[in-house]
Amino acid sequence: MKKVIIIGGGAAGFFTAINAKEMNPDLEVTILEKGKEVLQKVKISGGGRCNITHASFDPNELIKFYPRGEKELLGPFHQFMTTDTFEWFEKNGIPLKIEKDNRVFPESNTSQTIVDCFLEKTNKLNIPVLKNHRVISIKKQGDLWCVNTKSQQFVCDALVMAVGSSNKVWELSKSLGHTIVSPVPSLFTFTIKDPRIKDLSGISVPNAIVKLIDTKLEASGPLLITHWGMSGPAILKLSAFGARILAEKNYEYGVEVNWLSRPTHQIVTLLLNLKKEQAKKQLIIRSPFEEIPKRLWEQFVISSEITSKSNWADLSHLQIENLANQLTKSKFKAKGKSTFKEEFVTAGGIDLKEINFKRFESKKQTNLFFVGEVLNIDAVTGGFNFQNAWTGGWVCAMALAKD
């Protein structure tokens, strides 16, 4: 009987184990988890609701959400895609729903549904889940793998690394000949102290364009002002795609925000028209742009060197240009970062050039597999990192079941 050891009691590990066993009941599969609990990241994901995947159904579009892994995931997504994720969970008694922002959650609205499903299936399939089994060494003995934990030794035919961002497992992988791309934070919010956004925590705009100054990087989407700076999908996407650059800058960087996602010259024209149409009205009283909340508009007016009592007719052309620039080219100095909620994602891990993505198998060692965030693959927020886990787990399971 072929023995498989899976290191990691998270989403990727469980999904790989369950599918490998269902595809080939003769496999002897065991999951090793270093901690006292399993599936903890699943449990806290999506505010405790588990953002299972994203409603993007074209592999060519889906890969665009992965700053690292875009090219490598195209083939695997043709084998197991978001539609397959829907089908798998619904077949296992967990109907899914698509929310307005295209994030996908279980209809139950609780991640415990997913945790219970995985635990029930491993129990039904007689897959041992051994907790408090931190792996301390891995050695190849002929065609077999020898895995040592603090309390036990395991011998297996195939070994699957399915942990998240684990320095220990990366060290072990390095000892087996693999290259590790050094990890840096990938999903974080921007720490910004600026009088224009001070005391505006909770205010948001629906679609801003955010750029990293002195780079070609930009992202668009909702932007949220927080008590420490800026967050929201636009910021998080930019943090993911700019992860390496921002680390090199030691998290001191310039940010430019177009709050209206419209060109400056267009806004200048609109403001000049308002000067004519609302000549006798005080401009600070009401934001003329529905996207810009009143309190934020007030800050832009003040920052444009316009007095609070000024009427539209009082504005000089220079003041109008200043105001247009505040709305479309606001520049901020950022220093530092903050973790996004409880989710901590890193850019880094096993070098993707060393993996055969038709099987998620090492090119350095036969019968050594890697799935999930242990690889140098990460995505923006919205369910994409879980989709990587499901896809990698499925493809890996097929390889294990067929060998």
C-alpha cells in the first residue's frame, strides 16, 4: 500500500488528502499538523465566514489576480477552476453564494461549515490527522521518505508540503535542494499620517486609482480611510503587486491618489463650470461630486488654499487647478504597513522554476510535492489564495492517486 504524508493541517493539506484518498482508496494518507488545532486560517478567513473563492470563471482573467504565480497557474486552472470549486463544495453539502463584490462564501455564512466538512471527510475516509507533530527533519532513504517529528518517525512513499508561510519547512526544503525566495509581507494596508485624512476614519470612496510614486504600479477600486492611513481593495491590491518594491524601500514610499478616477483636465473643466453655475454659493458647504463625502471635500478645499467662506465666484484659476490636483493627484507620504485584519499573506517561498505544475511536484526530488502558500505564489484579497489551495490540492491529489 502506497503511503503518503502531508505536512500541514490547513486548507491545502486537507483538500489534497481528501481528494487523493477519494481518487484512490488504496492510498494510506496521514496529515501532520504542528499545532494543537487544524484549519485555523480557514476558520478566521472572511471575518469568520470563509471567502472560499472568487466568481471569476475564465482562467486567463483569474491569473491576473496573482502577482506571483500568474504564468504557472494558467495550466492548473484549466484542470481545476472556480467552477470546479463550486461543484466540489456543493457536492459535499455546502452550497455557495456570490456576493456583490464577486467574493464567494458558503450560504451558511460561517467558516465552521467548511471546517466541519473537512474533519468529517477525513474521519470517514480514515485519514489520521495528527496534531502537535512538528516536523524536525526529513531525509530521503532510497525511494522512501523518512519524516521525523518530536514524538514519532514516519516512512512514506510520497511527501506533500502543504504548510503556509513556514520558515522551518522552507529550511527543510532548502536542505533537499530547493531555492527559497525570501518572504516579505504581501497583503497590508498603508500607514499614512496626513492632516487631509486625519480624523476621517471610516470614510471611503467607491473607485479610486492609487499609484506608487516613482514606479509603474497602480491599482483601482474602493479606498477606505482608516485611523492609521488607507485600506480597501485598491490599497491591498497595490500592496500585493508592490510587495517586493515596498520591502526594498523599507516601507517608506510615496502614494498618489486619484479619488475620482477621472483625468485632471476633465475635473478642471467641471470646476470652471461650477464657478459659473454656482457663483454665489459657498463651495465648502456641499461636495459637488457624489463619490467624495462632504468631510473629505472640506479637507481638499482647505488644502487648496481656499478659505472656508469662499464662494465659487471667488476662485482664481490657480485655486481651481490646486483643487483639481487634490481630487486627482493627491500625494501622500507613507511610512510603514499594517496587517490586513487577521490575514497575513507573504510573497516568497519555494522558487516556482523548481516545480512541475502539471503535478505540483518538485523537479529536484521525485515524490516530493508542494501545494498552497509554501510556494512563491500569492494573490490579492478576495478568495484567490484559497483557490490556489484548492487547485494545487486537486492537481497534486490526481498525481498521488495515479502513481
